Amino acid sequence: MTPYHFALRSQRWVDFTRRLKHEAKYRCQKCGVSFRTTPWDIDVHHIENDYARHPCDWPSDNFRVLCHYCHGEEHGLFPLPDEQEWLFPEFAEAANDPLFKKPKRA
């Protein structure tokens, strides 16, 4: 595991992401769905990566608070609604898992 990956498991990172999620009101900044009652279902996505620095040292505007589905879309794991093919076919089986379904907008 790299120092970067250790940093993502640090208490400093946990506290930092908790603050970002709170500031976003536990709402996905892409689809707008609220995860206030299930904050573990929302992620903090790095827009740009600089592996030489601790992620908490990056500016806050380098992060987006995203639900699992939108975070997966950012990484190309899910098809867009108009696509027939999955970029990563091994994820096709997970399509029936509720965590992999695109949430409905509130």
C-alpha cells in the first residue's frame, strides 16, 4: 500500500471528509439526492490527484461529495443512461444491487 492509500485511512482524512460531507449537507453534488440519514452511502471524490501531498492538504474545491452511483460514474464504472455497454463488464452483475442504482432526485 502506498503512503497515499495510508493517508486515506488516517483519522485526519476521516475528519476532513466528514467536514466536507457536513458542508454539502450530506447531499450528492451531482444528482442532488440527500443521504443525511445514511451518511455512509456518500463519498468524497478527488477531482485532481497529487500523490506527493496528503489529500487533506489539497484545497476543498478539489473535492466533490458524491453518492456511490455518481462516484462510480466519475470513475467510468457505470454506463450512462443512453449507453448499452458497460465500460467494466464485471460490474454488470452488480446492476441489481441497490448501491449501484442511480438514486432518484428529490
